[in-house]
Amino acid sequence: MSNKRSASGKQAVPEAAQVLAGTALAGNGKPASSHVKKKRAAQRLRIMRAAIGEFAAKGYERTTMQDIANALEATSASLYYYFGSKEELLFVALDTVLSDLLAALSAAVERAGAAPLTAMRNLITAHVTFELADPTVGPLVNAHLYGPRYLVDMLSVGQQASLRRQQRAIYEVYRDVVRKGVATGLFRAQDVTLAVFDLLAIVQYPAVWFRSGGPLDIPAVAERQADIALRIVAETPEP
């Protein structure tokens, strides 16, 4: 299929791509108003959240665009107005979740100031809370980023690179806290990289076994995992 060109000879940008970029034109050919852009952004978020729920419940491969549309009581055709494909939905979902997680972790560490022990406790509790607060988030991140590679490999090279940058930024938040703790003599870690991987395993695993209504609520699980993390890295127990 050939690409359409405008009267000026320039290649026309498909409307769906314009919507994704927030530059779609209104019916009169003028740029969409801020109100319209906000409505479109809100609808994109609704679709993404529905997709996350369906991916978590059925798995990515078994989920269809029609399944996502059914969850929204919409038509599958309406979804393509906002997202070009199911693969794009997967990328946007992963990218958004990682971005939100990074913001939550950075804020948690910042609240601790210069206290490494507090920073580590804040970091672990924030991460566990983030993954458990929405039961669809943990499975999505753990299965599609740290699980079978083909689920991420189906994304474009650029999309994969974007997700790796997000993952790296999250890793750097952990590494910075560990390194500061080691520098002050409060943490022990012969290999900072391995210590970070151990800590990430501690925060990710509760999403596998946690059940709402069980003997531990989310704050209790988060504190429990923080205790375990500090026993691993702290030179001496917390006062």
C-alpha cells in the first residue's frame, strides 16, 4: 500500500499516528484543542489499563484487541484510533508502568535525605507497594520484562531500547543507595551489582504469592521485605 502525500508533496502523517503524538487535527483541519488532547490522553490511559488487565488475566498472546474492547464495552475499531496494534499497547503499558515505578522509587529515596538505612527501607517498601497495589502490574512487569524474552523481542528495536533505559534507571536508583550505604560503612556489599540483583528479587517475588485478604496486608508485606533486604546489606541491624 502506498503512502498518501499531501498537496504540498510531503508524505501525510496517518491520523492514528497524529493522535498518538497528540497532534491530530480537529474536524476543521486545525490542531486539536488542549481539551480534546486531554480527552484523548484520558481515553488512551483507559485503554492501556484495560489492556494490562487482560494481559495479566489471559497472557499477552491469548489476548486480542477484541478482548480489550469488550472490557471497555467498546468496539475493536475504536481502539485502533488510539493504538496502532496490540504490540504498541504492550510497549506503552510496559513503558508507562516502568516510568511510574521509577518516579515512585526516586521520590521514596529523596524523602530519606542522606540516611542510607532509611533510603533502603523507603526504596523497598515503595517498590513492593507499587507492585502489589495493582494486582495486574507485578505480573505484567515480571512476566514480560524478566520472564520469556520473546514477549519483549517482538517489540521494535527502538521500543526495546526505551524499556532498557527505564530498567537501567531503576537499577541505578538501587545502586546509588547501596553505594552510599557502603561508603558510609552502614552497608556491606563486595559486589554492588549482585547486591542490587538480590534486592530486586526480594521486591519482585511477593507479586507471585501475595493474595488480598491473606494473613498479611500490603504494608505488612512491604515492611517484611524491607527487613529482609536490610538483613542482607546492612552491616549492623537497624537501631
